Amino acid sequence: MTDTFPIEPIYVHRYTLRSAMALNSASHRREFPGALIRCGDGFGCIHPWPEFGDDSLETQLSLLSEGHPTPLSQSALDCCVIDGNARRAGVSLLEGLTIPQSHYSWSFGQDTDPQIARVLSEGWPAIKAKGFANWGETLRFLECVSRAAGEQPLKLRVDFNGCLDKHSFAKFCEFMPMRVYHRLDLIEDPVPYDAEIWSRIRERWSVRLALDKGWKTASEGFDAVVIKPARRDWRLIAEKFPTHPIVLTSAMDHGLGQMFAAYQAAVAFAETPERISQCGLCTQHLFDSDPFFEQLTSPGGKLQSSHPGTGLGFDEILNTLEWKRLT
């Protein structure tokens, strides 16, 4: 990715995504403002999560207008360059690439039975659910899914976003039913990262941990690294942890940002297929439908677009949006 600022004017289209329930333990919001940007022939997405340290959308756009992009808006500018090059060439960015398979991101805002039926009938490889500070509630959910899966080889992933401490996580493991333990694949950010604590957790409970937050200073105590490739360069993190599988996920953002993450994941899969664990790119169903999400489907965890178009797709929709020049 680059660190250059474009000489072309930047145009902005604001949007708000809506979900039926909170999407993780760190946030209680159900409305998520963001902005698409257009620069030259390409498009990008700025979708901040202040809960995880991002500047607000207003600050993102203000700094961008002053020529001082944040890492998040710089990523969107990089996306514009990559997307624009493909659009000028008249080709899809995903042409000749394979988007790796994803786990199913569970929605607690939708009915349980239809989701389980879909996961099992379509053959999704795993379910990923947010973990609650009330760890007993999380265990009850995981046991429910384990019972429903029967003989199917469905794996379980949980993301606590660091909402537990080492004592409550110990209780979570101590009371975990064996049927859940045998299906357990990864536990993401169980407690705030501390190399010694994480190493003890792995040794004591024989569970596999995935690191998302704190990767810049992390050293040991985890089994996989979670990367949102639309927000940061996946190669830098993969090089920092050369022996760890990487789990590439969307940033739970707009459909355009989701497809940029899918493109980066497809490039990673083409370059280092042995490093790519099951991804988390299929998040469109977590939000109320819109014209962008309506073009995305993910049978069995295989994300695809009904209108690939050029670049990242969505050609016709993008041309109908109202754009305002960023000044």
C-alpha cells in the first residue's frame, strides 16, 4: 500500500449501516455511519469503529480534507488507486482469483433456527460468534449449536474482544461441555493481550487463541492472527508472524469495503495458500439490506457478487449515488 496523497479531488458519499443487534461486546450501537470516497476513477470506503480506537467519521473526513489522512482513510485512498486502475482497464479485480472460504458470522439479531439450518444445509465450515462478558450465556449458545450440528464437522469460533479477565475466562473453560470443546477452533482476544497470561491460558486449558488487537507489540501466546486487510497491510502482519496462520476478515463495513477485504484475501490466498485459515469475509447479513449488500451472496461461506463489473464491482449503483466534493 502507498502513503502518497492524490492530486485529484476527492468526493464523498455518506451512508449509515444498521443492524438488528449489537455486533460485538465492545459496542452497543446499532447504527454505523461511514463514507464512500471517489478519487479519480476509483472508489474506497471509510468505516470507522471508535470503540476500537478509530477517529470519528467527522474527524476522518476533516483530516482527509486537510491532506492528513489517518491510517483508515489512507487505506481507502489506496483502495481508490487499485480499484481505479482496474476500472480503467475494464476488468474485475477478482478476475482469475479465488476468494477463500469463510466462517459464518453469527447474528444474535436473527432467529436461531433458520441460521443453524442455513449453516448446516450449505456446509459452512465454522460459526463465529461474539462472546459475552456473561460467559455462561456464551457457553449455552455454543452448546446449542453443538447439539444441532450432530455429526456434521462444524467448528466453533468465539470473539470476546478482550471483555473477560483471566478468572472469568478460566470459568468459561472449566464449565465448557466436552461437545463444545471438541468443536472449538479458535478463541479470539479472550482477555486483553498479555504474553504471559495468554501463554498460561493455552498451556492450562489446551485451547487455540487468535490475536486481533495488540498485534504490534505481541510476541507469543497465540495460535493465529486475525487481520482486516481493508484496514491494514496483511503482508506486514504476515511477515511479523511468519509461522502463524492468518485469518482475514472484513471490518464489518460497507459492501464496497467488504469486497476490498475479499480482494486482498484472494491475493493472499493466491500468494500463500498454506497460511490462510478460514476467513471471515461474509458479513453482509449482519446489517439491514441495501443495494450493495443485495448483490452479495455467500453460499457455504463462498462470497460472490451477482454483478462483478469492473474493479470491485457495483458499477451501476456507484454511478447513481450523490457525491459531494470534499473541501
